[in-house]
Amino acid sequence: MASQQVYKALWAFKASDDDQLTFEKGDNIRLLGKDPSGWWLGEIEKGDGKFEEGLFPSNYTQHIASPASRLMYDPAFGGQVLHPSGELLIMDSSVGTPKSERKRKKKKGREKPTARTVFRVWAHVQVLYGASTSLALFGLLAMHYGAEEKAEGDGLVDVSLGVLAVVAGAIFGIYESVTDGEPISETIPLRPILWLIVSFVCWISFPLWTPGIFLLIAAGIDLIGVLRSEEYVPPKKRRKTRKDKEIAEENAEMDFWDKVQSWLIHKHEENKLHRLIFCAIYAIVNVILFIYTAVVWTAAVDAMDEDERLSYYAPFAKAFGAIIDLNASLLLIPVCRTLIRILYNCATKDEGCCAGMLRTFFKFIPLDKNIMLHKTLAKISLFGVIGHTIMHFINYAIRPDPTVDRFGFWPFYSGVLLLIICQMIYSGAFEQVKRPTFEIFWYSHHLFIFYFVITLLHGEGGWNPNFWKYFLVPGLMYILERIMRYCRGRRHVILKSAMTMEPNLLSIAMDKTSAFGEAGFNEGQYVFVNCPSVKPYEWHPFTISSPPQREDFTLHIQTQGPGSWTDSVKNYLMSMGPKGRTFFEFKRRDNKGQMTTGKVLGPNGLQLLLIDGPHSAPTQHMKEYEVALIAGAGIGLTPVIACAESIVYHRWKFGVGKVFPSHAYFYWVVSHRDIEAYRWFVVKVVECMTAVFNMKQKSNIMKDKTFQFNIYITSVPRRVDKKYVDEAMADEKDDVDFWGPTRASQIDLPTNLSRTNFSKAFEGATDSKSPKTDRKIEQKKLPFTTRDLYTYMLAPSEAKRDFEDIIVRTGRPKWDPHFQQLADDHKSKNVGVMFCGNRFIGKDLKKMCTKYSSAQRNQFFRLHKENF
């Protein structure tokens, strides 16, 4: 049983918004909910038994133990609170204090979203994009259907309900859009009740059955959220930036063809021209297919007898169906990760002819942007689904008897099932649903199996005569892909060590050969990880954080809080190590009965972890550029440090002739509250800088190379108390439990990483000698130590401070000066920009690449972003 969390204010904070808390230094704040943004929900006692509730910056506070006399939170009682006497009290929500203890002072404004709001978010997305749109479209169809029956006196109900459906769809869509799905009432679930009422009304009219089912599903999902005490709060929207006015001013006095030429130049500078050509060709293919199918079916309708003839909407329905067949089948190719990895590896292998041809191929056909391509094909398929459905319903309204005689009712029933599956898949893929709870996205997306099976049977006589032709090759490719994933995932992967760093980091080291065979991996590639003992059917992607030249590989995983998959894996693995240690090596007995490093099976006989990979990543493009800018945010640091180690210890150290890249600029953006979880990174970056420093002292060739590491620390308090730094360094003893394993310790001491010899390795790695090959060569020391850099990052006192070529700044990156400097220092050289992390930083980098690319200077900044 754990006590309720209370946080003490380290500094005073004055609210700048209605939904924030104002507090003084020393105030105690009771935690009500956490959010990844760092703005947590809490409350402060204001006297007279009243509490003020609001948001507070977590990095202004420090966790303290609750007094023993306070109430205690017990997960075993469904998140309710027990009085120390053992009395069970009623709670406001899953985290908080009982209503019987206090009165809350409600503040205006909305709370921040938390991971608990997943089902109501999903329901909101389903109604906003699915149910409201289908009500409007099927409402119009019901009106048309009723008008066709009106002559027989049976269409008045359909027309009336069609009008009501259109109005209801407009109201639902506007409400969900304006309010972001905010509940009408906090106490009564009025929204799902209203959806249920409209759903039951829809069942009266045959054309409205589909939106009725959509509303029924959305209401059920929302009610699940209500039962889980979810309080849906919309995510904070990013303010839209103003469009660049330069192009408009430039085009003001041009004629038409000059404008076209200018537009093409700008698209070339934005690195979009080749893909625009591909998109134009693919659009033409779809148009030709649509026209051809419509013409063929129009001729077929003309040839039918009068009693059997369909309406002329039927050819358009078939034309839209052909669009679905093509694009839904091609949907599978971008998710054939093995094929993409093979092509990607070949394209980035070297500067040879074949690699160059493949890179040109990728410029036109964006397989390296496989998720973007997958989403685009999905949108085209959805467009085809809507058109196919509308045209078939209009055809049925005009010619019901010939339609039923020709096709029967099975295409209708299977079509409704396909629409429901589409609703579940598409709504589960939205970012506001996917990010808080990956499981909803994962499981809803696996409905694709039923989608393809039903589509194959969706047609006259229970068979689709055309879809299998499009589906055959992509389908076989995807089946082969899944077989290969299964085989890779059943390899006996040897886990070597595990490490945790507070507040939220798990690091795992594994044997490279047991996971990938002799093929290995490339810089920054990622793998899918499965833990059979936690959730046997869930696979989660993580980037490899070590260079490919090492004998093992590491994953650094940011845990997402109690109850999450990542937290469960951390607890499971760390339970096998010595109590109280944050780092330990896995041990097992070999065939001779001797203890050796590495473990495959857990105590329950299941494999500890399954690995599927590696898979292609944007940092592989690093080999193509002489100048590379590699950036990461938060845990997106992992491919950054993998590239840094690969460049320093292998490419520059053993490379002959011109080495790619010769100029490497690294950027990392991190929140101040997370720095303690990245001590391992501080060790690695100082090791890299030490190696570069010594190479430049001994080699004239190295003096022409550039290695620069820029660290941006955000959300830094106005004043950092010295006590905070002292407490953060309290356990610092130059041991592996505090800093994590060093490069020297991993190479020199693989089987006996004790605290004593770690201290020697730590000093040797950062200040004295390099491992293995250079042991007898005296290494010059940097003018600073690992501790100096880490303690300064904990309490940065200046806007900018240089530690040789490691530059620490506070605040968010201002990218313009950096890109301008790169453009000036490396004229007529293309710059590869690789990024993994926050999508908003990715958008800023994309804008910078566009701004500083110039066809006139023959210099282009090419962005390669991480996609999962």
C-alpha cells in the first residue's frame, strides 16, 4: 500500500493562466494526475478546508513522503482511498482525495489530457470524422431513397429521417469540432445517451442503418471511458504559423509560365519535385483506371434488358470500387519492412552505381517515407469507399429490384461490415488516440485481416471478381513478410545487462549476433520488442542506441508510467537482479556448468525478450553526406549518440580517404526535469569528445573535420537551488549504478563489472586512456570532466556555455543561426538533416531546410525524419 503523492514547491510560481496554480516556496501540492508535457494536475489547501485545483510545472517541485496520518491510495481497491483505519472512502476519480474530506474550488479552463482519457478520445474521433459525416451523407441518400418511393406513398418517413440525419450530423460534427469532445455534463454521460437515441432512430430507415451502427459503437466506447472514470480533456493545439510571403512577393509581377518555372524551382529547393512527379503519375493512373472501369460498365448497363438494367450510377460505383481495389492492395507494400530494409541498406551502402540508382528511385517513389505513403494510400482508399457506397445506394434507390436480382443482399451486409471495420481502423490511427495508448491503435489496426478477407468475398455470389487480381502480389509479399518476422522474432536473443536511471529510463544490452545473425545493423536503425511474460501479442518499436561495430547492442527505453507496457517490462527485468542495484548483468550456466554472462529464458521458461529487426531509419542517410546535422529530442537522442560513436570510433578512426560525413553537427533538446535519466549520455558524449580531442592532437587530417555537440535544455527554473544539485549527486561514486557502463568497461571488463574496476574504467574512459587498441598510448585530458558537464546541466547559470565543442544552451533551439552558419561554412555542399523526436521540432527543421536550400547556390538541405 503506497501513500498518496505529495510534492513540495522548490520555488515560487505565479500562474499565467486561469487553469494554473499559484504557489509559494515550501507549499505542499497534492498530485491528482501526471502528463508527459510536465504540467501536472494538483491541488493546494487554501484554508477553511477548501482546496484550489490547477496545473503546476513539475520541475518546480520535489516529491516528499505523505504524513502517516493522511489517506492512502491502494490500487487493489480500484484506485480508491483507504483511511489509515481501513475505512474505504468514495473518490472523485482514480487519483485524488475523498469527497468527504474536502471541498474543491473548481477553476475555469480545461485540464491537460492524461493517458487515462483514451476511450473517450477514441469515441470523440469516431463521431467527429465517422458518424457525423455518415449521418450527413446517408441522410441525403435516405432523402433520395424516400423520394424515389414517394410515388408509392412509402417514402415520407425516409425523407423526414434523412433531413433529421443531415441536421444531426451537422450538429454532432460542429459540436465535436468546436468543443474538442468536451462532455456536456461531468456527472451524467449525456453525449453517449444522445448518440444512442439518434442511433435507435436511424434503425427506422434502411439507408440510415450504417450511421446508426457507427453511433452505437461510439456510444459504447464512450461509456467504457465513463466507467473507467475518464475525464476527457482535449490536447493543446499548436498555434498555426504564418505562411512564408516570399514566394507571393516574388510572383507578383510574373507571367503565367514564369510563375510555373518559379514554382518548380521552389519545389526543387524543398526536395519535393521528384515526389510531386511520382504523385502526378500515380494520380493519372487512378484517373485512367476510374474512367476505364466506368466506360466498361456503362457499356454493360446499355447491353442489359430493360427489366434487368441498373441505373447509370452503377458504373460509377464500380469505378470507385476499382480505386479501392488498387489502393487497398498497395497499402500492404509500405508495411513490408523487410523489403524496405533490404532496398534501404543497398541504397545507403556506399557511393557505387547501384546505390546511386536506388537513391534516385527513392527520390521518386517514397518507400523511405513508408508511413507517409501508407497513410496517403489509405486516404485514397477511403475516398473510394465513400464514393463506392454513395453510388451504390443511389443506384439501389433508383433500381432496387434489378440491383437485388443481380447482386443479392450479401454485398450489402458485407459492405456494412467493411464500413464498420474502416471506422474502427481509421479512428484508432489518429494521433490523439495513438499517442496516449498505443494498444488501441495496435489492436484496431489488426482488423485489417478481416477487412481483406471480407473484401475478397464482397461481390456477387460471395466472391469479388477483381480484387484478388490487385491483391495477389502485395498479399503474398505481406504474408512472406509476416513469416519472416515470426522467424526473426523466435531467435534466442541473449540479454547481457539491464540498467535503470530515475525517473523513467530503462537500458538493456543484448548480444548482436543472437538477435540479428551475421547481418548486423546500421546506425540508428530500430527494432520491435516483445516481452512474452508481460503481453505476448504486443510489439513496440525502439531505436538502437549503440554503433553497429560493437559486439552487442543497447536499447534505451523511456518508461511511460505505472501500468504501462514499458514500466511492466522494467519491473520484470529488474526483479531478476540484486536488490538495490540499478545495474546488473544477466548470468546463466553454460553446458559445462560454468557461470557465464547472458540470459535467454526467464524464471517462467519463456524468453525474456523477442526482437524483430533491424528496420530502416533516416540516420542511414548519414553516409551520403559530407556535412550532416543529426538532431534528437528527449529519448530521440538514441540514434544521435549511436551515430556519434560510429563516426568517432570507426568511420574517422579507420576510414581511408574521404570519409562521410566529414563534418558532423549534433543537436539534442531535453527538458531540465529529465536530465537525471540521461547520465549515461553525458558519459558517452564526453568519451566521444575525448577521442576527437586526442585524434586532432595526433593527426593533421582530423583538423579538417568538424565534431560539434549542441545541447538545449528547456524548462529550466529561474533559479536552481544548490540543494537540488547536491541531492542529485548524492549517490555519485564513479560506479556503474550511477553513471551506467562506460565504453572502456564494456570492452575491457565484459564479465566482471564490479564497482571497483568500474571506477578505473570510468576514469580511463573519460580522462586517461582509451580502451583496448590504444591502451599504451597516453591520452590527453579534456579541460573538463564528466562531472563538470553533468553538474552544469543540472544547474545551468548562463544562456550559453562551451565545453570545448560541447555547447550547452538554455531554452528552445533557434535554428536560423545554425542553418545560416552551415550554409556559409559549407558552400555548394548538400547538408543531410536527420531527426528523431518531437514532431513539432521536425516541422521547424523542415521549414529551415526549405528556407536555406537554394538552387542558385546549388546547395540543398535534405531532411530525413524518423517514422514509426
